Amino acid sequence: MSPIRASLASIAALVLSGAACAQPVTVASYPAKIVPEQATTLSLERGMVTDLADPSGRLERGTVIARVNKEKEEQEREEMELQITKDKLAKRDEIRKLEAQREKVRFYLQSLTEDERKYAKDMVTDGVQPSQEALEDIEERIGLLQKELKRMPERKREEFERAHLANTLKMPYTGRLQYNITLPEDRTKPFEHAAVSAQTFATVCDDSAFYITINLSQSELTQLPPQQFTAEVSLPDGKKLCGKYDHHRVEHNGSTDMLVYFFRLPQEDSDTAYSMLGSNAKAVLVFECGEELRVEGKAQMLNRPEASDCENWEQLVERLFPDCNIVLIAERNIVLRPKDTK
């Protein structure tokens, strides 16, 4: 028995006839994952946690997932608002003093004669010698303080929010939420969060789309039109998930680069796909042949006399179908294209 016969004796009983028509061909089975459009892990500072969101449904972008140290934050917010009020009063006092000083300098420069200025010793206030330059400096200081007075409250509140940003987790996009910690029975009551560094607080996923992903490294597959590929994952009770090719990209896994193909699932399968996140799956890659392609069964080809001394499929195809080129060597079939077509 030739090497090609010995290696494929297990499928010799299959009877697959060749056909010059469009039909799907099973390429092979691959390890696969079900992934969402995007996923993000979120961490939370240590402290008392409140305002937990309900993870049972879909949450809109911006929905609060959890807060930490809310009571302390509110106390600090009140202190911040009190300090803003104090700072506003202080700046207003400073502006009024400068305005009074400005009026004195104006009076000195515009209303007094040269002789009267000699006796206006009290016009020298706060070390300011009345002059046009001094008047311009006072005007500039007043303008600066007025700008600070207008901007200061907003700036302090922005600084406060940035400093406490990590205290509140929000949905970064519309999707689904899963807490990665053990929640108390009563989610409405505060509880202590230890913030273990190796543990994230929650995971959120954008459920606008789900994909079957397969790592394809064979160059003979990556050179084929990707739009002709579909991926299927078998489920219990004869059901299956079927995804159409959507896109592919190179992903980095440590020091290894992987070419990953993404097959988009129908929207009606979103709940099933979400329940399979993180699980190991096996997907069957299917190639949709066009009308110009010919599909031949391996088992039938092996039963031909020409296969008796062939060492590989390429040699057997050359003998049986000299007018064809190999497009794809699949699990149980070989896809061929006549040499006179492109």
C-alpha cells in the first residue's frame, strides 16, 4: 500500500463524488473562542463599595457600576465647595482693594495739579507710587483676578473629579457586566472591598457583536478569498453557531504572532454567545466553493488505480486531473480549478 493510501485508510469507506458546481467543503476543525466586539477589565480602589449595578441585564454607556468610599468623597466634596466659597470671597476682597487703589491713582493723575500732588503724600499706598505705569499694572491685576474668580470654581471641581475618578466605575460602552468578586447577598448595603492586586473587580463587554475566532497559520488557507469561509460551532441538541467571515488581524501572544480570523455571529445568537465567553470551543471551518470550482472526494480518488503508487495528493491530482490546479486540500475533499480559468 502506498504512503498516501496508508495515511488515509480511515476515510476510504466514504463515497464522495466529484462535482463541478458550488458546494460547501469542510476544511478542518480548529480550537476556537467566542469573543465580543470588545471587552475591558475594571479595577476598583480599596474601601467601602456602594451603588452596585444589576449585572443581569444590558447596561447603557455611562451607567455607574460601583462606587468606593462614597461617604468620604461626599464629605470631601462639601469641604471643597466650602473652600471655593472662601477663595471667591478672598479674591473679591482683593479686587475691591485694587479698585480703590486704582481710583486713588486716577484721582492723583487726572484731578490734581502739580502743586497739589506735592502735598498728596497719602496717595502713596501699599508701596505704589502713583504713575501711569502703576495704573496700568493695577488694571492688569484686577483683570487677572476677575478671570481667576470666574475660572477658579470650575477648575477646582475638575481637579476634584480627576482626583476621585478611580472611585467610580462606569460602563465604558453599552453592553454587559460581570463582577469578578463575590457579591454580598444584599447588593444595596455597603461592603468592604480589599482590592487584591491579582483580581479585577469587574469585566464589561460590548455585546453589539460576537465572533467565532480561529487562529489560521496555513498559508494555503490565508491566500484564499476569506469571504468564502464560514465557521461553525456545534451545540447540544443538534444546534450550532454559524459565523460569516468579518475580518482578520495579527494578534500578539507573548513572543508569538498569530493570524486570527473573526467570524461574525447573527444578532439572535448573542445570548448563547455571551454564555460561552471564556470557554474552549472547537469550530469547523467551511469553504464555500464557487461555480467555477470542482470538488473531488478523497475516498473516491483513492479508489482509482492511479493512486496505487502516488506519494501525495498533488501527484494524484496531476494524474487524475491534469487540466486542473489544486485550490484547497480539505478534510475529505480536494477543491480544484480548471487551468484555463482565473
